Amino acid sequence: MDAKRDDVAAPAADTGIIVTRVFDAPRALVFRAWTEPQQLMRWWAPQGCTTPYCTVDLRPGGAFHYCMRLPDGRDIWGLGLYREIVVPSRLVYLDSFADADGNPVPPAHYGMSAGHPAESLVTVTFEERDGKTRVTLHHAIPVSVEERGGAEQGWTEMLERLAAELRRS
Amino acid sequence: MSSDRLSATFAALADPTRRAILARLASGETSVTELAEPFEMSLPAISKHLKVLERAGLITRGREAQWRPCRLRAGPLEDVADWVAHYRRFWEQSFDRLDDYLHALQGKEKKHGRKKR
């Protein structure tokens, strides 16, 4: 595996968004739902969106390429470049926007603000307990390790609160 | 690269002292001396943090010679908060759908056996 050590270290709350959920299904089944295109198309993307296209090349350096159709009919293509794959417990990929041919494109291509990061690292871990599967997803904030300062828990939440306060004032 | 601006904002926010400074400024503009008080830090150390925040566009500093009050700027903070909120929503809603899908999948399995792909 050629992923950099820093990128695959245990994720912490000060380095990004963490979403955890326990699914009532065995780990092998949940892992397949994340790595088989026909299954990804059934659940990937938020409520109201659909995923009409998805391919998966499940190997380090391979990618999954998908089309997310928004409720207004617009298509947003995305690419996940696999950095690390441990069946059935761990997936690490670099997330970016793409075109229909699977080439990465800048976020501005989809009308995102100029400040939107071009790529970010996503780490998904799958733990089995009593036939259920705990999935922990870490979506890293796009800051290199050298740029990170001290560790403090949950600062993304603090940030959201602060921005909400500012909007009110 | 166009992603530099948000990265600079995140980098500026990655430090707990700088976040504390921003939280303090959320309740109103203030002087550097006042800002430095709760931190047990030298003025030059605080000034260094303020420079990082200023470069990231998170604060502005008045030009009034003596006082130079620091003020919070909402724009970049809202950009990063939007980025965080966008992905949090993406994952939470996708997880809801995955939960529904896995239930349906296993329900189907019990009745019809596992359907390959």
C-alpha cells in the first residue's frame, strides 16, 4: 500500500467530519454495499437524489466513478480514488468531482464557490459486533498534516455554531 | 489553485488559540491587548496569530493608529461551515438510505434467498 502514513492514521475529531452509524447487518454485507456498483446505486447520495451510474475498480489506485442526479435533474459526477482497501474492514479514498469520462474536474465546473476544496480524503471503517456493523466515516478537512495545529475535539461543530451566530447578527 | 482559499481558512482554524480568538471576536471588536489577556501569551505571539487570521480573511484590523481594533469577517467562516454542513448532510442522509437498503436487502434474503448483484 503506498498511502502515506499520516493519511491513514486513526482519524480524530479535530481533523474533519465524523459520522458513525450502527447498521443491523453483518459486516461482509455492509462492505459489499460500499464496494459493488449495483448496490452503491441503491443508496449513495442524499434523500431525493439518485445514482444512475456507478463503476467500481476495487484496488489501490483504482477508483469508483459515479453520477449523482440531483432532485432538479442536474447531474454531478464524482470520483473516489482508492488509497487503501482492507476487505471487509477499511476503505480510504480521495474524493473529487469528475466529468462523465472519469477525469477529475475542479469544483467550479459544477458552480461551486472558488474556495471549495478540489479533493478531500475519506476513511471508512467497518467493525462487526454481535452481527451488527458499526461504520465510522471520517471526511478529512482539506488541510495538510503540517498545517494542522493543536488537537481539540469537535471544532467543526464549534465552527458551525460560530457561523450560525454570525448569520444571525 | 482555487482551493487555496478554503484550505488557508481551515489551516487558520486548525489552531485552538486562533479559534478562541475568533470566538472572543464573535461578541464584538476588541483591541490586541484585550485579546491577549486571557491567553497568557506575549503580544508578539498574539500578533502572529492575528496575522494568520488576517491573511485567511477571517478578521480585519482597523487602521486607527493607536487602537487597531480586530473584527471578525463572516465570509470565509461561512464558506468552511457550509463545506462542513454540506458533507455532514451528504453522509447522514446517505447513511439513512443505506440503512433502509440493508433492511430491504435482508428482508428479501429471508423470503427469496440472496440475489446475486
